[in-house]
Amino acid sequence: MKHRIKLGVVCLTRNTFDFQAAKDMYDKVLLDLEKLENVEIISIRETVMETPESIDAGRVFAENSVDGLVIISGTFHLGHLLLEIKKTCDKPILLWALPELPYNGGKIRLNSACGVNLNASNLIKSGINDFVYHIGSKIDETWVDAIRMIVALRGSRIGIVGYRAHGFFNVGVNELALYGKFGVIVDHYELSDLYNEISTETERYLDKLNSTFVSTEVPQEKKVKVASLASAFKVFMEKRNLQALAIRCWPEFAANFGIAPCASMSLVQDDNYIVACEGDIDCTITMICHQAAGANKPFMADISQVNLEENSALLWHCGVAPCSLRDDKSVCTLDSYHAAGKGMTAGFVLKTGEISVARLDSINGSYRLFLEKGTSLPMDKLLTGTYAKVEFSHPMKEVFDKVVYTGIAHHVSMVYGDFNDVFKIFARLKNIEIL
């Protein structure tokens, strides 16, 4: 399910153009907007022509705490109108031009695109860049989904349990820079807080484990421990109102708790909880963004093996992918290869299909965005862990050159479907460099 948001919608017009036709088109637009998934529309029903009306519109949007502004240039209009709205309600903007109407022998009827041009120029020359434009009869849903990403992050509280993994300096973050950019708050917890969490759904997760994994060689007490930890993750997050967890999953976890958390993370992530490995908060926020835009169950992966001859890479991790992402061919196993035999990890090949990968990556207090897309290819189950063989849309050497020479940290969020256009709009609205 996509993240819920609230949008303010207004149509700007001028009486020297066919404002009545624009109003008729606007009424149809408002009916269409009501069909958007998980979006509340706060609309100004009449078109806005004069400055006092735009001031009132801005106040309505501010009082209703909208998350984004849909500014429709029904016709060409005065430049004051958007500026007054933005002054009162400073939210990201979609500048929307309606399709021009057929000529009727007189002057151009709407001149809507010129209205968008006017608004964009005024904004940019004011130093304001958190907008995109769109021309069409229906809203740009990629912009809507980018707003979902922004809102999901702003409302997120992330728990980091323990710290980053030992030696993983490159996944550390400046927590106040993270807050300043996205509004994300990070709360710290000790590993013992998680170990001691009361598990209330152990039986349900044990049933899920037994129905999902081949685990005949795993002792029952370890299966129970996996299920108990999956339940503990869920309870821990819900009790503390956390939208995601990032965990120092090694080296202490297996030694102190008795198992590594990988398989438990696979189970609970299949219930749409985000639990990220190795204390990587940047990858965690990327997964939150993917989920907010409607991606199904992000998988945190390493770009683990690169094959330049086949133009492919293995996106792998030790065994944490949500278990419903498995293909329909390989056996899904519960394995103990990890952490000197104490690890309980999921083992399967991920399904085939179109995929996107992304990483919001911090460097010196700033953020940049790594994006790629490709195809997950069929492969045999040849090793432990959870993994997909991926052919990217760009040559493999070009992709890996970008990763290495920009210093991107070694985890990405992988999802099925194409979410790169949404992320590109998100990056523009948040003034983030796309690598």
C-alpha cells in the first residue's frame, strides 16, 4: 500500500482567456484526483484569478497541513498567485499545464503552458527549485509518489539497535544532517533491549517458518528461536512506534543470542516491516522511500559479484530477503552456515522480473542518490543466502565504475518494478545530486 498523503489543489486563471472552459476541465480533474490511492485532496473549488483569492487559498492549504501543492495553470494568469500561495504554504509543487483547446478562430484559448513557464521562472529566480512541471489531462503520479517518499521520511522514526557493523565506517551517518535533510529521527537501543523483548507471536511465525522453509536438519529449539526473534522484531517496532530498524547483526548477535537474526528478518520483512542489516541507516531510509511509493518488500543487497563478460552482477545478502520474493523453482532453505554454524539464514533465489536499485548515500553531511534498473534473470540455486542475478540497463563496467569511483556504500535497496522516475523527482524536490 502506498503511503498516505494530503495534496492542496488549485486552478489559476485570468479572465482575458477562456476561463470557463478551464473551469470545466478543472472540475473533471478534481473528479479524477479523488481516485488516487491513499490521497486526501484539499481543493479550492473555484478558479483563482486575483491576489486576495490566492492568499486565502494558501491559508486553506496551510491550515489543512497539505504535503504538496498542485498548481494548475488553467489559463495564463498573474504571477502573484503562486507566489502568495507558496509564501503561506511552503510545500513542494507540481506546476501543471492543461492541454491547449482547439482553436476557434480567435486568440489562443488557455495559454496554460505559458502560465507554467511564468510560474517556473518566478520560482527559480526566487531561488526556489522544489517543483516539477507536467503537461496533460491527468496528474503526474510519479510526482505524487515522490511526495509520498518525502512524507514517509519526514514521519519516520528509525531505531538503530547496537551500532553499525564492525569496520563498516562507510555506512555511518550524521544523524542531525539526516534530520535536517529529511526530518528522520534516529533512536538508539542496545542489543539487549531487543534480546529481552517479549515475543507474542512466536507460534504464528513458527507456522510461517515451517510452511516456507525446508528445515528438516535444523533443531526445533533453533526454529523456535528464529520465530521468537521475528515476533520480537515486530513487537519491538510497534511498541516504540518505529517505522524501521537498522541492526548491528554481527559479530555479537549470534554469540549472545544464540543465532544470527537473518532468517527472522526475512520472516518479519515479509509482513512489510523494514529491518535492515549491519546498522545501515542510509539504506534503511532508501527502503522506506521505495515502500512509500508502492514497492513491494525491499531487499537490502550487496553488489556482490560482478561479471563483466556476461554484463551481470549478483545482488546477494547473507539470507534476509523477504521470503515471498523467492522464485518458483529453487528450494527455500533454512541454513546455519553463517556465524560459525549459529547463523539461521534464509536461502533462496529471488524471482525474475524488472527490478530497480537505489541508495540514498551520505557523504560529509550531504546526500546523493545512486539509481539503476535492470532485470533479475533465472539462475540455479548455487550458494547460500538470498540473491538475484541481475543484468542492468547500463553496461556492468559503467555501473560498477560509478559505484567505486563515487564511493557509494556497499548496500542497495532492490525492489521489483521501475521506481527510478519517482526517485528522480524526489531528488529534484529535495535538491539531491543523482550520480
